[in-house]
Amino acid sequence: MHFRFGSTHFRDGKEGQNKAHHKMAEAVVNVARRINATVEERRDHLDLSNSKLISFPDGVFKVLSSVSENIRVITLADNEMKAISSKFFSTFTQLRELDLHGNVLSKLPDSVEEMRHLTSINLANNNFSAFPEKLTQIATLQRINLEGNNISEIPMEMLSAMPALEWLNVQSNPLDANTQAALRSPHKFDILAQRES
């Protein structure tokens, strides 16, 4: 299985290199252990948070193919992921909850809209500068967390048309004046936005 991990910086010299290799080896072993546990115990969740991943490892799709239909919750929080592939969403079709907070994502693939069972997505503390509008096409989605991004506009009409949406968090975003005004009017879902100063 091939894994790609983020960079780990240590002092120059052999000691630093050895420490870097040791840390990388620990990260690979940790990810492999978690994946094996998910497969062997036929768990309904996969937790690869805080694993120094810069992408979802391609080899994992093959290893998890026998149990991908069973997986309901995936946590990929606090990694260094810049993108997530369409293959991820076409593989984990039964996913209910996805936690991607604390990465460096700036967009989602269009295939996210094909998630027929997703109820919660956490995209807090990433690099989104635009609201990922494909999320509004997911009829089952109840909770969207986009706190701590760089979003200035929110598609309120599209969000209002979502049948299941209950909660939206857009705190700590540079929301423009029109968006802030729109957020203050009544909605059928709860909104966490900028706190009044």
C-alpha cells in the first residue's frame, strides 16, 4: 500500500533524518493499524485523524473495498489534505458523517452531491474561499460546519431549499454585509455566524 504524508521538519544531519524517518514510519504503521482494525472488526467508522495525510491514500480504497458499504462515519480531521477525490465519494456511498476539519482543503469535488445518506459534514478550519454549493444538493444533509474559513458569501436561497438542514456554522469567516444581513433574518435552520461586538 502506498501512502503520502506531509513533511516533518527536523534538525539537519543524520540524527534529524533518522528522527524524520522514524516519525514517518510511525505514521504509516498507525494508519495501517487503524485501517486493518476497520476491516477485521467490520467497523462502521474509520478514523484517520491526525495522521499527517496529504491525500486519502489510494491503496486504502482497495483494502476497504469489502467493507466500504458498511462505513458510516469517516474522520480525516487534523491532517494536511489539500484535496479529496471523487473516488472517495463514489466508494463510501453509505457515509452518514464526514469530518474533514483542520486540513487545507479549498474545494470539494462535484461528486459530493451524489452522497445520498450524508447527514453531517465538518469542514471547519480549512481554506474554502467560496461556499461549496454542491453541498446544497444533498437532500439528507442536516449539519454543515464551515467555521474558520475565508468565505464571504453564503447561498441563503439554496440553503433554505434544503429539506433536512438543521444547523449551519459559518463563524470566523469574512462574511460580507449582505450575507450578514441575510443571516440575521429568520430561517428554518439554526445559524452560528459572527458574534455581535
